[in-house]
Amino acid sequence: MQYRKDKNGNDISVLGYGCMRFTKESGHVDLDKAEREVMAAIDAGVNYLDTAYVYAGNEAAVGEILARNHCREKIYLATKLPHYLIKSMDGVEKMFQEELRRLKTDYIDYYLMHMLTDIPTWEKLKVLGMEDWIREKKASGQIRNIGFSYHGRSDMFKRLVDAYDWDFCQIQYNYMDEHSQAGVDGLRHAHAKGLPVIIMEPLRGGRLVNLLPESAKELFRNDGEGRTPAKLALKWLYDQPEVTCVLSGMNSMEMVEQNIKTACENGVGCMTDSDRALVARVKEEIERHVKVGCTGCGYCMPCPRGVDIPGTFRCYNAMYSEGKKSGRRDYLQCTAFRKDTGSASQCVGCGKCEAHCPQHIEIRRELKTAAGELEDFKYKAMKTAIKVLKLW
């Protein structure tokens, strides 16, 4: 296994175990199966495990696996505070203590504000007393490192990075999100500030493997070098020195073994010209299935009405390249879970965006079409609930 340093000089395995996708039977984690897979990873050198309060049954499963095998001190444990569900610091403390009980531990190595999406949300948490609470927990040793996970635009990500003395951060990043969400600019900004960057969704939830267009799958079937979609996507990440750890939601022994092999064999500078050419061709085939030719450059931003234009088009395109459910889920995360929502339906047709678009996209027309498909009844109901309950 290869390792990269965190802010304090600790060695973090380049492959991390994302525990969200443990196999479930009848709604419950298949604990014995998960234990075999997690322990195989730990025995091979994986030392970063990531879970969250809202992953049903996962914290308890992780805690039980670590307790059964007496290996808590061998790994770095990351979990997350669903700040959008709490209204007071008493609620934060109660939730945190519940997480410690579930995980059968008395400290968390890497604690994240889960899905922190904008500055207004962070300001709200500060008013509640979050900074003092973090300071107390770090002083007591109950939290060793504090960070946040992010879904949103690159510009807002950079502002959040600069808003507090974070120890690390976690972003969605892969070869299709190079210029969307936090993107490569956000990755490099965080790295320049000395923050370790943990990568989630390196395969876009498996969609860069299982939901590739048939023409892209054909490229891999005919590849003379025998590369697989997963290996290529992970190599693309390991090649970048700004990436600290790549989380994989492994739920089979085959997946564990293959990902460990890839992590052991690839590091900074591993991408060949042939690898880059294949990534470019795969992206080309994926983009052939998109609805809007948006590159995510952001020249159309900011929108006077707060519409997340690049985010909307990315999710709209994902509906047709990865599946409607996937695109709508991403859209809900990126537009509704904010104090200042970024929905496409907020567009008033001023046209300011179109004057700056290098691709000459008819943004107003495309936003209207995208809103019609992305903002179904379920989205509208969820957005209303989020706003009423202040779940941002």
C-alpha cells in the first residue's frame, strides 16, 4: 500500500474504505460479509475508514467490526455530523455522543461537517457556537482533525476552505467532475492551503463503470492493454499529488483485491500518454450522450438569481448518460441543500449568462428544459421540506 501525509504528518493510505455501500440483507448490513471485506483491506494496509451518522446501520457495523478484531488503533476513523438535522449545540453534542457509542470508541480521527455547501450555512453554525464546540473537542482529544465534505461550485468551495482553519476536506472528484463541483481548481486551492483532500465518488457511485455508454464499454473491451474502467479512473486520481486519499465503496472481495492492487501499483506520474488518450476517448463517448454542451467553465456565473447554471447542466446531462434517478439525486444535493437555493426554475431570463458563455449555449432555453425534467414533484416536495425545516 502507498501512503500520503496529512496535515500533521500522519501516513494515510491512498485507498480509503468508504463504508456507505456495505451489502445489506433485508435492510440490515450483512455484518459478516462486511467484516471479511473490511479486514482484508486493513490487512493489506488500508488505514482510513469513512462512514457517517446518516448511513443507516453503517456506524454501528464499523464499530462492531473494529471491536471484534481489536484494530481500532490500526486505522484512522472518519465520520460526519449531519449539521442540517440539528438546531442547537445540545443537539450536536447528543448526536456526537451517539456516534461514539455506535462506533465503540472515545475519539474520532477525522470529523466532518457533512455536506457543508455554502458560507451562510457555516455562518449559521458559528452563531450556534460550533467553533467553540470544535475547540473543546479537539482540546479533549475526542476529535483529532476537523473538516467538511462538499457538493457545490468551485468558487464557494474555495470560500469555505478560507473561512476556517480546517484540518482536511472531502470532495467529489473524478475525470468527469474535473471542472465541476469543487473541481481541479478547488483541489489545488485546498492543497495550496496545506489541506489533505479526501476524494469521494471516484467512480461517480460506480456510474463510470456500470453505467458507461455502450460505446465507451466497447473501448475497454477492445483495449490491448487490458485496462478496466475502475483501474483507469483510480489511476487518474493517484497520478495527482494534490489527492491524499481516494474513498471506494467496496462491497465485494473482488473489488477490495482489485482496488488494493491498483493502489499499490500506481502513484504520482503513473498516467501514460496512452492512459490519457483513453480517458479522453471515454469522456468523448460519455459527452456524446449529453443534452447540453456545457464544459463547467463557470463564465456564466454568478447568476443574479442564484441559479447554479453549470451544476444544473451537469445533473441534466447525467440524467441521460448515467440515469434519471442519479441526475435528480445529484441535483437535489447541489441546489436544494443550501440556504440560498440554486434551482434552475429561479431563472428570470435576464440573459446575463449568455453574454459570457464561450460555448454560445442558449442558457435560458436550456435551463427551462432542464428545470422541467429535474424538478419533478418529488424534488419540489423535498425542496420545500428542506426550506421549512432549515436542513441546509
